Amino acid sequence: MAERSTAAVDVADNGGDEPLTATADEPTTDGTAEAGNAAGETSPGVDGKNTGLPAEPSAPDLHSGHKLAKRYRLEECVTRLDGFSSWRAMDEKLRRAVGVHLLSANHPRARPVLAAARSSALLGDPRFVQVLDAVEEGDFVYVVHEWLPDAVELTALLAAGPMEAHDAFQLVAQLSQAMAAAHREGLAHLRLTPGAVLRSSTGQYRIRGLAVDAALRGITAERPLRTDTEAIGALLYAALTQRWPYENDAYGLVGLPKGMGLIAPDQVRAGVHRGLSELAMRALVNDGATASRQEPPCTTPDELAKAVAAMPRILPPEPTFAAPPEYQRTTYQQGTYGRPSARLVQTAPVMAVPPAPLESRTGRALKWAVSALLIAALGLGSWQLAEALLDGKKDTGETDTTRTTDSDSTDKNVLVSGKPVTIVDADDFDPLGTDGGEKPELIKNLFDGDSATSWYTQTYYTAKFGGLKTGVGVVLDLGKVQQVGSVNVSFLGGTTSVELRTTEKASIPSMPDGFTTVADGSGTDVKLTPQHPVQARYLLVWLTELPGSGKDYRGKVTEIKVTG
């Protein structure tokens, strides 16, 4: 056992007055409220310190239905503490749920929150919950971020029990790599708790609140690298043991026995993977000393990620299958067919049962007669229906979906191509940008049938969007799920690279990775044809490289046409 670290993750300095278990009951899409802060306390960071700023002014007193920027409609308040509130809101422009952190413009932490949100938005790493907007508007400052209703908090996963070794390995590998990338860009979390980690339905872990959660609470740290590394170690420890590696209970987890110091996970619970146990102890550094053995401590997320990569691969557990029922052999297979059974089975006397009404000779004749009448009626109806259809085609002059061509003086039938599909609506799609929009007022020009009108993007310094993002695009709404055979896109200004992406979901995904790329191309008149026709309602025309010269690059689209 080693001495307990003085840098406890978000709870080491709460005095043990109240277990921090409230996060297990909070919505999984925000998670900013902790029980330790429910009484208006400010939370210390890992190896961090609170700035000591007062909780005044109080959180803005708004109500459900209030609209920010004529776009974000507040629907449910999920957090209200320490001068700010967090909401689930609806982006009425893109018709999707978002999260909103809201505080007064004269709040002493308003400027740091805006700066943290804008820095986090520039990272653009899909392993983090993305910041979509950061705005100062009148008396308010608010930060808009992704809302992930299908993701599950790590708090809820830990409440169900310890993780398998493979799942715990994936957790520490993904978190350490993500935080190493963030620190390389100068960003720290400082409040990496089970409530800040989400697992998607695909098994990917996503971190929310990068830099923003700490700024909202005024948390700072002298050694942010060590702070976040120890936080990852605490999460790995909890995943292996379902215990919190500090004396105070927190996040629905029981703490370690008081006065025992830090105990290795494989000594707390039997069957813990030894390599992962050592890794957790190396991350939970204590002034340079580890719990046991001679491995050096991991003091940065990058060191921790390299230590994870050096471990032998941990395979997922073998799937278990239910045993099939015992095979029942027939009498013939048992070799007693045609011979009396060797066992005498005493049976109860069988009472004679009179035949059913239709089992008599008359009843059987009646059944045959009714069956014959039904077959005759069905055949007559089918013949009349076919005759009516043929007469209708002759009267209207309709033909099948074939047309005749003259080739080598021989008539051949050729299948007609797909018919045009009407575009009901469209929206600009710029989730990786800071302003969230790309000329939305010009979107209608894309499908107005007039090639003299156009929609165009913002101006960028390079063809690759100045390194700010991987692309921008337009989401087309076909009104309902329809077959899409091809999409024709007409550009101005030079060769433009573009992708066609589709989704089977009933709503528009919040990020481009939520769509599936089915075709790509480049040029001025590009026909995007999937290898096979797809069924979709929402199509994303995603521009990946813009035409231009010097420091003036811009995409310009005159018309988009969809065929089935």
C-alpha cells in the first residue's frame, strides 16, 4: 500500500460530509450537477484549487420556452448552482436537441467560460462532446454543446458492477489518448469524473466539459497534466473494483477503508487483471511514489497512453451459448419399430369420443364443396382484375417502364432511368465551425431550378478550410424515406471536391460522422452515384476541398438535383 494522494479527484477536499452520489440520478446528457455542489459549494479540482470567487450573482432566472438568439428554445433545467444553470434545449434551426450552459454576463467567471468554450471548440476532436456555440448576448453568456440522449454515463455503468478487463482496457486507452491530444493543444479538463465520461452505443467513450466544466466552477490547477492523469487512474481503479480510490464515498461508489492508504485494485477485489491494476497505481501518483513494484509513475496522459499501448492485448471474453436441448430419438431410431416395447406402460382407459360435426362423411363432403367454391371465386376475381388492368393501359396509352431504341436495325427494350426526387427543404451544415452556419439565407437557391442563383460558403485561407475544419455542407430533406439513385451537383469557381453522405436515422445527426459516405467526386458538374441505390430521407452534400487562389477559397453551388 502507498500513502494516499493529496490530489483527490473532485472529492478529496469535500470533508466527507456527504457522499457524492447524486450524479447517478442526473440526466446522462449534461451531468454537470454533483451532490457536492447541490448546496452551493464550489468543487476543487484534482490537485487543483478553487479560485474562491463568490457564487453571486445567482443563476439567470429563466423558464422553459425562453428562446436564445431566436434559435435555442430552453426545455428543461438539469442543473442550477453556483451562479449558472444548465439546460436541455432545442435547436429550432437544425431540429436537434442541444445542451446549454447559461450565466449572467456580469458574472466574474463569464469571460473565462467564453474563452474556455471557444478554445475547446477549436479542438474539433470527436472523442470530446463538441462545443457548438459560445455567445455573449445582452445580459447573458451561454455555451451550446452537443446533447447525446443515447449515451450512458460511466456513473451508471459502474453502478451495475465492475467492468470486464477488456472493457476497462478500452476505457483507459481511449481516455488517455483523448486527453493526451487535448493537452498537446494546451487544453485541460481538471474535472474528469464518472459523470463527465459517456459511452455511446458503439462502445466509444466521449468526454464532455473539456475546459468548460472547470471554468464554470472556477477550478484551476498548478499541474494540470498530473491532475488529469490521476483522474483517469481513479476512473480505471473504479472500473476494476467498483470502489472509489479515496476515503470518501463519491458518485455512488464506496470509498476505501479509512487509514489504510491506497490499496492496489488486485488486493481489493479478486480476479482483477494484474497489468491493469499496476497501470491504475502508476496513474494514481503520490508525489512521485507508486504503490508497489518498480515501474515509474505516469504523470501525464501521454505517458499513460504509451504505457497502455505497451501492454499485451486483452481479448474480450468468449461468448457463452445456451446448451441445446437433449436430442429425443424416435421409436424407429431406437430399434423397436414393428416390435413390442420391452417396458410395459400402464395407461388409463381411453373414453370413446364422438367425431366432430365435420368429421362425418357428410361433413367432409361439405368441406370439399366450400373449398371448391372459394378456389373458383378467387380465380374469377384474379381474372377480372387482370383484364381491368390491361384495359386501363390500352385506354390511357401507358406503357411499361421501357423505351425502344434502334441498334443494328433491331428493336430492344432499355430500362428507363430513375425519376427526379423533389427536395422539400435544406439547411446549411457546419457543426465543426464556431458560428454554426454557412450562409443559411441562400440555401433555397440550391433547388429553385434557376442556375443563375447560388449558395456559397464563407471565404477561407486554403482549399482545406484553413485547417479549421474538415468540411462544410448542406443537408437535403426529401420529406420521407425514398430511393436515391444519384445526386447531381453544379459548382462555380473551379474544381470542387464533394462527398454524398446518407443516414438511416429519423433525425439529422449532429456531426458529419453520423452520416455514411456512399459516393464522392470532384469537378464543376459532379454526379454522385452510390454503388447501389440507397433508401434515405436526409442527404448530406459535404464539401471537402474548395476552389480558389491566394487566400481566397470558397465553394459555390448553383443547383442540386436528386434522382431515384
